[in-house]
Amino acid sequence: MTGPGGALLVVGDVITDVVARHAGPLAPGTDTAAVIRTVPGGAGANVACWAARRGGCEVRLLGRVGGDAAVWHERELAACGVRPRLVVDADVPTGTVVCLVDEGAAAERTFLTDSGASLRLGPEDWSDALLDGVGRLHLSGYLLFGGSSRALVAVALKAAQARGVPVSVDPASAGFLAELGPDRFLALVEDVDVLLPSRDEASLLTGCPDVAEAAARLSRRVPLVVVKQGAEGALLARSGEVCARVPAVPVTPRDTTGAGDAFTGAFLAALLAGADPGRAAEEGCRAGAAAVERVGARPPVRD
């Protein structure tokens, strides 16, 4: 059953995360002791799970996985309250990300990414009927880094625009964004109404090291820009000006993997439930804080 604002449809990556938490620097050429866990992940899937945890709207997810882990991922998504529609790829395995997490004070992480089936999501996997009852479409920025999935984004944006469904995008990866190119990325997302970059992504997209100025510049192209700044909270910009600054919730981080996805999911669910952007960003910051206190990128499964 959809909420008063309609359902949230997330289209994005579903990934298997191998999280390795290590203390101190890696030792090249020999062993480094670590605690290693295999958990479900993927930016798109994580956003959907955190949105479902916030509640207030039905959350749906379109993604592509390999047959090797399709049943597991579908079960894990459903356990988080998400309605998954997973396309099973017969030729390529599920994408995998190795997350190297330094157990130092910042719990910073480094990703080794094999996108696998996730970026093979294509226009043939889309149906306009997916938008039935949907109040907002969210596209994971990872989709823009593959040819097939980039074509899907164009089809989905056109369908959403025809129905008057607002669209949000999270750039997702500064590394891949640099390869694609800021100008190309901005041209691909010119019809979205909300852009949710990290601080590094906002600076990369504008060439401006000052995050406030970067947000302001982006908001001349996108109606609402929400820059996620981790321990420094978030700032919002409209019409070329920063309009709100939201502080982070102080926590001791264990694993920062998925913190931005948690923010995005809670933020979008709050918007659909009727919250103004500033209040929605507060909920996003709370979700981000909850995420960094846990290992892995997903919220705990509720009984």
C-alpha cells in the first residue's frame, strides 16, 4: 500500500559487499589481519532499504543481478521492507565490491568494484507500468557509468517526465564521475529536481573546492541540491544560494560504508511523507549516523 505521497521507486545497483575491516595500514606483499564479512549492498539497494526503514511510503527497487545470488538478494531486500523487482542475468554474476575499512578514528573506506550484472540493466528491463502509483523516482548515479544502464536512465527520465513524477539522482562515486566527466554527467541529469552529491562530488562537478559555493552553483542547474558532508552534516541550496545547513549527529564511526545511501533513503522517504527539505535532511543525518555505527551498508532487519 502506497503512502499519501505515492511510492518511491529506486532504480539502481544491487551488489554483494565483502567488507574487510583492518587496523592500521595494509602490509604490501604479506598478510594484514582483518575481520571479513559478506553482506548485501549496492548504492541503489541501500537507498531503498534505508527509505523503507524510515517508513511512510512503499519502496520498490528495480535492479539486475546474476543467478549466483539472486535469491539471497531478493530475500534480504524483502526483509528490509523493500519490494524488489530483480532482473536475473544469465551470463554475468552479481556485482561485487570489496570494501577495505580502516578501523582508525574516521573508519574510512576504499572500494574495489566489479559492477558485474548491475550495469547491464537496460531499456529492455524498463516498463512504464513501474511508475504506477509512484510519487518519486530515484536513480543511482552508478547507472550513468555503463552504456546499457545509461540508456535505461534516459528512458526512465522520459517516462517520469511524461507522468509528472519528480526524479532525484545521487552521483554515487567521485572516481567513476571523474571518468565520465562533469559536463557529461550534468547534461544527463538536467531534468532531475533533486541532486544529492557528496562534498567531493559537488566539488568535482563544479571545479569549486568550497562546498557552499559548489552547492550554490549546482543549484542554478538543478532546483534542489543537497550536499552530504559526513561528520559536517549537510547543506541545501536553491536558485544559486545555500538555503539551509543541517548539522550531523555526533557518533563514533565503525564503518562509513553506505552512510550517504542511508542519508539519501531517509531524506527521500521524508520528502514523500510531506516533510520540507530541511526537516528531511535532518532525518537523513540521523540515518547516516545510524549507518556509520554499524558494519555494512544496510539498516538492521526488523522483526
